[in-house]
Amino acid sequence: MKQRIDCDCGDEAPASVWWRIGAGAFLAMNAMVMGLAVNGSEVTIEERLTLELSILCVAVAVFGLLAKEFVEAVWQAFKLKRLGIELLFLLGIAGSLGASVVSLQTQKGGTYADVASMLLVIYSLGRQVGAYGKARVLRSLADWAPDQRMVRRLSGELVTAAVVKTGDRFRVLPGEAVPVDAWIVAGSAYFHEATLTGESFAKSRTVGDLVSAGTFLMDASVDCEAVGKGSEAELDQIRDLVSAGLAVPGREQRLAMAVLRWFGPVVILVSLGTLFAHSRNGDWATALFCSLSVLVIACPCALGFATPLAVWSAISRLRELGILARSGEAIEKLAEIDTVVFDKTGTLTLPEEYEASWQVSPNWRGRENELRFLLREAESASHHPIATALRSLWEGQPIEASTTLESIRLLAGVGIEARFADGRLLFAGARHQSRELEVRLDGELAAEITLKEICEGSVPEAVFDLEAAGLKVMLSTGDGAERASAIPIGEQFVRQSPIDKHGAIEKLQKRGNKVLFVGDGLNDIAAMAWSETSLTLSTSVELVRDVSGFVMLHQNWRALPEAIEIARAARRTIRRNIGFSLAYNAVGITLAALGWLHPVAAALLMLASSLTVILDSMRLMDWEAPGKAKPAESLS
């Protein structure tokens, strides 16, 4: 059963959400400055009262800006009986506000409403960043939904693909994408299918051939007949696989959710136990402050800092390598991968660059330069896809003119035909029932042409470095074994459809492999969404970029092994910081429960632990992979 893709991004414009978060952060920072004056310096009773009331007023303003989403999330978690991060933030905020109210009434102890404000800002920022990334992907997926793709009936009427039924006929014009899977019933044309099949060169299709939704028509219009419902195209299967894959949480995320289920209740029980134990002596003020100290010291600030700071430092280093990370979760998953699966066409090969070789017929041997001239003149006068492919045959060759071009005619889905002033007629195009090309002069075969994609020069070294780091490197391509053999990767999956690529990833994962999929087309996105994480090029279409965990701004693959080492270093830092934070919380909660930790001291310890995490995480900004050259040298 297919999943329905909703894109409910809220009624509020994103700009206003970010404005509220920015305003809340500005107010919270000002409140913290006033809090330092109350908690860290000598002030008169009147000054203290004024500052505490000001801090509470600022907190009220921050809550007015940001509390709505937080309260809704807490209520939703309560209804689902889910003890997650909302509970920890609620405990910290409630404890901070409770301590502030008691301090205001008694004029003793510290004030922590500023801490509550900052916690709310941190929660809102993290929630909005995650929501924005998810909404963007869902919007991109929605653009490919059947009710967004338009079909032009033979009568000229435009309808959505969702209403198309088996047997309905429609017309596709040059430059348009085929909206639904269909047979061609009239016309011939070249179709660019790389986004779905991985095939780099345009393919000729004619009456009786099947064309898939999402492929692009290049040089002529064709009439088609739908082979199924408009909502059952292969493109929709890919879209549904992507949606399902994005909904699967990562291992670290599931582990964090499991920890949070018991950490929050433990903190509550310890706080209540502390209140009960100290109240037995009748000193309710001391009991309340000790109980609140437990809540403040257990505030998830340190834990919250550990992962984001290390992740953002790693993201900064990756940016220097020319790789953009889309999320912290992508960094975490990149550190865990043990298998890299590359797409071939457009990923490891140079886009629209081919090396053409030919076998000249016996009658033309020794006259290759003349044939090159005729081809150059014919192809230079056309924007046909064959023109780009054959360019390498004459570039850099000393060619003398022998005649002039009189006319040129495009043969839809076949090639071009050129007539010269000396009366000769040249044809260049696809061979019948073959992927190869041929050149004919006055109907006689002059040459047979084979096209070979050009592999990006950094691929061999990158593959060597990846394997040296203990990673399994594989190739998954829609091309056949002959074309795939040009890529220096040992283990290869060939003639892979988009569904085949997804299936190959599933098989690897069932064996326990953690996969990074590197691709650039719509034929890759199902595999990308189901892999642990994925990487694409900045030249890929928007939907592919939105699905990917990483976007590479260049095509120098030597940066990828170092990027993986940086992610692993970030993971080590994250785990070290989380271990420190848990130890700090355990010691701090114990001291607070015993009555040996005043709320002011709890706040100072919180600050000290946060600074420790910050300094440790910031080291990643200057981290260098052992034995690696600096980015500027390695990418020069």
C-alpha cells in the first residue's frame, strides 16, 4: 500500500518562526547578563528585587514568543506516554522558574529564570531546524506526486497524472518530462534517461517502445499510451520508498530515546526523594532548594552541548573540504559506515563528456581527416546530443577544409543528415537495434563509433584511500558490465534499475553492512533514502540534494576518505563528551540530593561542564586526518 505524502509545515511562515527564535535568543542573553548581576555580585535588596522582576518579565516575553510549540510538544508527548527530550527540558525549565519564584519571595538564593529562557530558545532552535529539513524534503517529494505532474491529452486538454487510466493517450513535447509510464504509439525521439536508469547517453525510442515517467524528451514530440494508472508509475514507487526510508530513525537516535525514557523519571524521583528527606527536619526552605538543585543540575544543557558542538565543528571542517553536511545525524551515520556504494554515470564520470573512438571502413582508411572534417561541419551546426558526444574525434586534430555545408536535417530519435556543396550526403546517428553509432556517406558505411564516458581523475586514489581505511567499495550502475569496467572498483552491480539499487542496499544491510550511497540522479534516491546516509553533487537535481545527507561542491573524490575520518573523530568526541556529561550529572545530582550543592553552585557547575564540552568539541575545527594533506593541498 502506498504512503500518502503530506507536507504540513505549519500555518506560520518560516521567516516569522526564525524571527521569534532570534528575538527570544536576544532577550534570553540579556536576561543572563542580569542574572549574573544577581547571582555573582553584591546588590542591595531594592536592586535585587528590580533585577529579579526584570528577569522574570524577560522570561515571560520569551515564553510568549516561543512557548506555544514547546507546550504543544509536551502535551503531545504526554498523550503518547513518551518520555523524551521534552521532559528533560520541562524539568530544567520548571526547576529554574521554581527556584526563581522562591528566591523572589524570600530574597535568598539565586534566580534562574534566565536559564529557563535560554533552555526554551535552545529547544525551539533545534526543533525548527529539524522541522525545516523534514518539510523541505517532503515538499520536494510532493512536487513529484501524481497530482502535480501534468498530462497533455491529444485534444490539447491538460490534466493531472492522478486521473490518467490505462489506455489513455497523450502527447509529450520536446523538453518535457514523460508524466506516466507509457508505450510510444506515434513518433520517434531521443530520450534522456540518466535520472532514472543511469544511462548517460540519450537513447532513441520509437513506436512500441516503453518510456518511463521522469525521463526527458529531447528532439521531437511523441504520442504515448499509458500502461497503467497515473499514480502507479515507477517514479511513484521510488517516491514512496524515499518517504518510507526517511521515516526510519537512526541507531543513535533510538538509543537516545531509550535513555531518555528512564533518565527523566529518575531525576523526578531523586528530586522528590530529596524534598522528602530534607523536609523531615522541618526545614522546608532547605528541602525545596535542595530539590530544585537536583532539577537544575540535571538540566540537559551539558548533554545538549556535547553532540551539537562536536557536530558543528565537524561540519565546519567538512565545509573546508568542499562537502556540505545537511544534519548532525548525517555526521553520526557517516562515522559508522563500513561500505561505500557509488553510482557511476554523472557521479564518477564527467558530465556530458565522452571519449569517442571509431572503426573506419576499409574505403575510408587513410582519409580519416576528411571524414573528421565532414563530421565536424555537420555536428557543429547542431545542438543534437550526438554533437557533444562526437566532439573528441576532431578536437585537437589538424583538419583541412574540403567542401562547405549546405543544409542539415534532424532525424527525430535517430540522428542528423547533412548535405554538402559537393553533393555528398552524410548521416550520423544510432545504428538500428544498437547502442552504438555509425557514420554513412551517400548511404555507404564510413565508420562505426563507440562512446566511452570519461572517469574523473581522482577516482582511483579515492578508492585506494577508502579501502586502506577498511571500507568496502562497490559500484551500482544502470550500465552494462562493459561500460562499468572502466571504473577502478572491483565489486560491481550492473544493469541496475532504481528498484534494483534499493534492493541491493537492503541485502547489504541484512548482512550487517552500514552503507554510504553516492549518487546524483532520480534513479539513486530510493537507495539513498534507505542507506545509512548518502552523498550527492551540487549539480544534482533539487530532490536528490534534499534526500542526501551530504552535498559535494566539486567532483574531487579525494576529499571523501578524509570526510569519513573527520566524522569518526567527531563521533569519538561526542561519546567522550556524553560520558563526561553523564558522569557530571551523576556526581552533581548526588551532591545536590545530599544537600551539599546550592542552586548557585549547580549553575556554576553547569557552566563549567558546558565550557569543558565546548573546548573539547572546538578542537575538531583544527583536526587533521593522520597522514593526510591539508585541504588546500589535497584539493589543489
